[in-house]
Amino acid sequence: MANPFVDDAKVITEDNPFESMMQRFDEAATQLNLDPNIYKILRWPNRELTLYIPVLMDDGNYQVFTAYRVQHNFARGPAKGGLRYSPDVTLDEVRALAAWMTWKCAVVNIPFGGAKGGIICDPRQMSPSELERLTRRYTAELLDFIGPERDVPAPDMNTNEQVMAWMMDTYSMHARHTVTAAVTGKPVELGGSQGRREATGRGLLIVCNEACKKFDLEIEKTRVIIQGSGNVGGVAARLMMLEGYKVVGMADMTGALYNPAGLDVDAVLGYLKEHKTVEGYAEAEHMSNEAILEMDCDILIPAATENQINSQNADRIKCRILAEGANGPTTAEADEIIAEKEIYVIPDILANAGGVTVSYFEWVQNRMGFYWTEKEVNYRLKHIMVGGFEDVNRFCDKYKVSMRLACYMLAIDRVAYDTHLRGIYA
Ligand code: GLU
């Protein structure tokens, strides 16, 4: 009975991310011998909002969009998490993503709870002014629930610095003064942090470096495949290439490129920027973005979307290290298969925590009104990511569990302890 939202009679599918999250949560809670009352409480999100947002479209008609904000947990501080725009957004997905934010912030020990937002829309079919009106109305609807001390949104899939600037402005107009700390991932000129844009990719680089140290892998000989060329995958590919790794595979939504001699990451990203597709790129073998996951490599970084590694393809994954750039790229069913193959997993809630970590720095800087250099930001990011990596490995050794379970156990243990300390106001 992993998913509290469905009764046992209903069929639960592998590709429901909330189900994937709850299965691991239940397993970790059992291993931890979690207090039954705390367990009962942590199985549920704190609050879920569903909004129906009317937006004036450029043709003069109104369209109503369905939007969500799930605030999963506040035990350790204000809720924190991104906002995604996609036609595929579902409430169960946003629920899972909100819970993952709670566990992610706890794994790297930053003082936030977890939340996530999603709007069902196709941003590629919308003009910038339609997106602005959608964003502003969504923010206005959430005024009572968000803010620096309540819930701090940030970018996620298909949202960016511009969307955050609109959110910050809308929030500030209602507050009657500028509230930079209301959202993170803003443009640097408006109170964004240096290094935030690269932070998730940089965090991935840091944990991959730590894993290489652990297994005595020579960086220059380490072959990396990255699925996803956006703010996470694209940045990770570039930083890994600069570090000396051999990036042999890259992919975006349109397909994948493979070159065992190493890809020129800048050339690929430049080509993608110009052509919006990998099609026609000369210096590589072409394949589908599913097939690239099955190619031989040392480090595989799925940095696109959920459920990419599942019970159908997990036994064909050939990497030595799986570093999860996306949220939920591996299903719970695939976990077992991956474990049998003795692949070392750096789970999403650790591997991609660099983004929210620098979001935390941004929030801190906004509240101080004092800004750090990129060097300071990167130094602190490294300190937090390495700390998280070491904490998870310690749990792994202590309890003799997988890295995945160790991550959940560490996070749940921290949130449970703080919940217990605060007491339950009932
Ligand atoms: N959307 C990012 C994530 O999934 C960042 C969230 C944040 O910075 O609050 O971790």
C-alpha cells in the first residue's frame, strides 16, 4: 500500500512518479524503524492547491489553464521547489516532485521543506506575453501561500529566469515593495545569485568527481553519456568536458549523438542552438534518445525527464556509475535490476541538489542584501555537495543498503527528527 492516494484495488503503474517515490519512502521508513505516528504524517503532503487560471490569449479569447502547487513539508523551513510548464503535468507528478524536494533539501541539509508547481500548458505554442499573463495570474492566485518565509518557487522544466522575474515582480507589486527573496533563479541583475544557472550541472560534476575518487577512476579515461541538453544536461556536459572527462554521448528531445572518440560539447550545443535538432550533426553516430542510454560508458547521466530507466530497459544499461540529473529518471522497479548489475547510483535527490543549494544561497543573499562572487558560491556549493555525498555513503555503509535507500533514509531521518522535536500540533 505504497500510495496513500489510491486504494489497493486500483492498478498502480510503474510510470507514476508518486508511486515510485512512495515505494522507496516505505522501504526507507521500514529500514529506519520509523515511529509509526511520524510515518503516518510523512506519507502525506501538507497542502495541495489546484487552480484554474483564465488567461487572455493573443487572439482576444480566454483560455483556462489547470495549475498546481503542492507543498509537501514545512518541518525544516519554508517549502522550496520549482515550477514546470508542460502539457504532461499531472497532480501525481507534482506530488512526487514536491516530496523529492523535501528529501533533497534534507539530504544536503539545507533549511527548507519541499514544494513543486506545475501548469498544464505547452509553452512552445504560447507567445511571451501569453506566458507572462499565465505566470502573473498563477503567482497572484498563490499570494497567500508563497513568499520568503512560506514557499519559494524556482525554475524547473520549461521555466527560466524571465518567468522568475515576472513572479518576483507580481509578488512585489502586491506587497508594495520589492521582495527579491520571494523566488530564486532570478536574473542576476534582479537579485539572482552568481552561479545559479550552472548550479545543477556543477553539482553533478562535483558528485561525479567524488565517485571517481572513490573508485579510482582516471577522469581523462572516464567516458560520459548525458541524456538531456538543457539547463541541467547541457551545462553538465560542458563542465565535465572542461574537467577532462570524455563526453561520448549527448542527447536532446530530437535524438542522440554518440562518438567513442569524444564529442566536441561546445560544437554540439552550438549546433543545437542554431538548428533546434541534433539531426544533420556530422561528427557523430546518430541514434534515439532511448538507445543512447544503452551504450557503453563509465558514467551515465539521465538529465531529461522521469522514467527513462525502467523495467523494460534497465537490464541493458551498461554504465559503471549512474548519476541522476533529472528528478525521478529511474523507476522503483528498475532500482532492483540496477542493483543486481552492481551499478553505483548517485540518486537524483543527491546528484541534482546543486540547483536548490544555490537557490538557498540566493535566498540568503537576498535576505542579507549582500552578494557573493561566483567563486564564493562555487566554493560553498562544493562544500555542501561533498558533505551530502559523504553523509549518504556513510549511511550506505552503516545500514548496508543501496545508495538510493541510503539517500531516502538520511532524508527521512532528518525530517522525522525535526518533526519530533517540533512536536505535532494536533
Ligand atoms: N527545480 C530544481 C529542482 O528540481 C530547483 C528547485 C529550486 O531551486 O528550488 O531541484
